[in-house]
Amino acid sequence: MVGSLGAQFVLNQGLPFLEYPLDFAFLYGIGVPCMATVAFLSSRYQLVPVKEKEQRPPFLPYLRRSIAAFFSSRPLALTWIAYVLWYFSLSSMPNLSLYTKVAMGREPKEFSGLVMALRFGFKSVAGFLLGFLALRRGIRSPVTTTVLLVGAGIAWAWLVPGYGYLLSFGLLGAGELGGAYLPNYVVSMSPAAEGARNMSVMALAPLASSVAPATHGALTDGFGFPASFGFAIATILAALWLVFRLPVIRPAKPKG
């Protein structure tokens, strides 16, 4: 949040010598040492060695067997499809940023940092609340909630003008945690020996939804922003319909 608000300060000409496009170049430039630091710290991780019980099979046959085994399970297949649809809806977020000019009558640049601060601030609070919800109501509850939050964020942006419009980015930021809870649901229903394999198949869902940003762009170019928003709401409702058909996994009760 501090970084996002700092970015807004720079974009609002808080540093007079950084005029457009130098202000954007400065912000992207800051990202270089930040990512270099992350890369260095990641290289210092100490991983626990795991002894493999069997010889690794050839890649392509193993991939085929993994995908076939994954989709032979109805709950896993439904979760994967819901994940793809959730991504399709979330991919409307760049259009929401562009829509700022329509909803507020001002350039998106004037609110870019504030949008990011709302997005990550809501995500931080929601992360705590969703974890509490998972412990009390089971792992499907936060999955359902994140899907609803994405739908609520898109609907809010479509319907609410003025400064209230910015709340949509907070709702979507909280809904982004579906990217953690949908895969977590798959791990929760998978046997320990198959958890990593099933997670690797879940990782193919973002690839399957990679056409979503272009789809939203094409809809907006051809029919206007409402077409993109309507499509996003349709896909998130379809995702919600699938999530409601997933089994409820209750949290384990403590022993003793």
C-alpha cells in the first residue's frame, strides 16, 4: 500500500522534474532493483531434500496420465473449469482501469496508485478474514467468497459512478485471492501423493484463459465497455454455479 501511494505521489507530479513519460519510467525503473533483491533472496532458500521413491517416468506420458487422472475426478474437473472462468472474469480489470475516464471523468493516471493501494489493502484484510472463514466453515467457503467478490467488483464498477467507483478495485483485489484458494481446494481434496501432480494440472488453467484479456479488448472495441463487463459477469456466474456443486470439505477437528 505504501508503494502504491508513493507511485500515486510520483504520477501526480510530486517530483516536478519527473514529467510524463519520465514518471512512468521512474516507477518501472524502481522495480528492477526490487526484483533483483527478490531473486537474490530466493537463491538463498534452503530446500529440504526429498528422496524419490520411484524413477521419474518420461515427461509426455506422465503429463497425459496426470491430466487424464485429474479430469477423471468430477470435483477436480469442476474446480479447474471454475478456475478458468474466474480468470476470464478477473481479466476484465485492465478495462476497469480504462473505464475510470468514463466513470469519473478524469484520466486513469490520476488514480493508478490509489487503485493499487485499494487493491492490495483490501486483499490484506480479506486474506485474514478468508483464512478465518476457511477454519470455521471449510475450504469451499473462501472459494465461494472470492468468486462472489470478483462478481461484486465488476457489477459495482458498472453501476456506481464517481469516487465510489474506486471501491470496485478493492473488491476485485480481495477476489484475487481466489488464485490461492481455488488451488488450495484442489490440494485439500487430493491424497498427499497426488497433491503436487494435481497442482501442476491446475497451473494449466491460467494458460487456458490466456485469451481472456484479448477477448475483453475485442468486446470493448466492438461493442463498448458494457459488453466486456457483461461477459465478465456471465463467466463469474458460471464459475459460481460450478463452485456450488463442489463437495464441502469441513475443517478437521482438533484432537483431545
